[in-house]
Amino acid sequence: MELRKDFTYALLAPSSMGVRITPMNGQPVHVSDTYIMHATSAETNVLNISSSLGLPCKVLTTFVKDSPIATFIKNNLAARRIAYEGKDVPQGGPWGYRHQFNIADSGYGSRGPRVHNDRAGEVGRTLNVKDFDLDRIFGKEGVQIVHLSGLIAALSPETSTFCLEIARAAKKYGTKISFDLNYRASFWKEREEELRAVFTEIAGLADILVGNEEDFQLALGIPGPEAGGKDLMSKIDSFKEMIGRVKKSFPNASVFATTLREVISVNRHLWGAIMLEGENWYVIEPREIHVLDRIGGGDGFVGGLLYGILKGWEPEKWIQFGWASGALATTFLTDYASPHDEEQVWSVWQGNARVKR
């Protein structure tokens, strides 16, 4: 994949930042009184692989003015080496805007994790294209890949327009576009026709499309596979079948990818991945991984995949590094993986868990 040579940022994403609070020691929320808190968003989870490994990354977002939570988030992004740009929006009193709260336990053994999203008054829903100079960002500064998520594209009419304009500006200035569909039924309620049009246009401009069978069917209206079993190997075949139709509908994209997961228990998963690059399929058959906290595994996969593309590796290494980055993310209590170096990720791929001295 040919990327821009003149750039300030290797990877950029629009996002709505929030915080996650997690009970200690794998306990469920309803019986816990001690929590840890960290800044989070799906899109910065993706950026974190590249930023940890030294590539320049930036998030376009929005903050609540004078909020200590906003300060916490800004400090966290700086510590993660992710540059940020965004408007400070007045709170508007105690019933006004705030950063979203994600209240989630990690689960343990046979007790699955539970997630409670509290997004009332979410400041990220005010993200507006008028607050950003896209010609400066994509033209003067330059970006190699912009990563768009269906979570942000569907958050509000303003964010839908924002993501559309970002995709158009990226295409104008030669920036490659990654689009993770991330369909959420609750976001689409009573906006189906509007969002189908938005998602279809972004997908038509995208170079990299990420999503599962449900994403492609419900977000883009692509017919599902005629038949398929419930085991992971059957899902690989059914995904290939569907991608053939997606590729015909969206010929601009040259890379299609998804992860495969089968949960044995909270802490033992089978983890696989498949990718089509051009006419070439790359399949990682599901392998067992050990999970501390599953949230962010899919984002880690996308982050690792994009890192491989940014580094100019052969496609086979893109999906391998993505698979290993996703597996690495499930060993962190944060929603994002922070690899120390490439070797740490490749050791996960190789199954080498021996101590390094």
C-alpha cells in the first residue's frame, strides 16, 4: 500500500474520550467499593500501538472546559505520546456536558464480564467539523492513515458529518482511510436511513475495511452468507463468501479484515484473524490465548494491522502483528496495549512467554 511520504502524523483518528472504572481483582461491579480508573476510547486504543512504538499519532476530540476529568484525559494522552486537538466546551452546569463513563468489570472464570456504558451528556457528541481546519491537518501537516470508527460516525448527526468530511478531506490529500464499521444497534435506532447513507459513502472512500459479518450486513446492507456453521473454521469460510460481495460493492478498498474469537472461559479464548489484501487471503487459525481483560482486543488487532502497513511490511506480517497486538491487549487492565518494543509483540506471535533478562 503506497502511503504519503510527506506527513506530520502517521496515524490520526477522531474520537470521543472518556474514562473506564474497573473493580479491583476481577470482582463484579455490584459488590465492589474499590476501583481503578483510566482514560479510554476505542479509537485511541487503536492509535496506542503505533504511538507506543514511536510513530507520531494524533486524536481529534473535544473536552469539557475546566473539568478535572478532561485534565486527567489530556495528561493520559500526553503520557501515551498521542497528540490531541480539540475544543474545550463549557460544561453548562451540573446537568450539562461530561466525558462518558464506562463501568466494566473484567469477569473471571465462568463469570462473564459486564459492561455498563453511561454516556448521558457525552461531550463527544458535539464534535463538529467547523471546529477543525481539515485543510491544515490533511494538506499542510499531512497524515498517512486516518482511522474512522462507526462508533464515532453514529454518535450524533454532528459526528456523522464530521467523519464524512474527514474522509473526503483525506481522499483529497492522498491520506489512506481505515474504517472499522463497529455497528451498534442502539446508536442506529431511528437513524437507520441516514446512517446507512453515511456509512456507505465512507466505506466507498475507504482503503481498509474492518468488520464482522453482522457489521457488513447491518451497516452496509451486504447480504449475509447462505450457510455456515457455528465453529470458527466455518466462520472463516462464511466471511470469505461475504467479502467477495463487499469487494464488488466497494472496489476502492484493497484490505478487508476481521478477528475471530471463541470464548472457552473468561480467561481462555481461541483467537484468530482473517484478511484479504488484493486477491490474497491470509488466515490465522484460532489459537488459545490467556486473557486478563478482554476489552480492547479487537482495537489492538486493528492497531497492530495499521502499524504493519505504516512500517511498509509485507501483508502477511500485517495480520500477524495485528493478531499478536490484540492478544497482547488482553493481558492489560487498560483497554489498550502499550508494547515496549516490536520484539515484545513478535514474542506473543511466536508463543514465547519465557522471561527476558
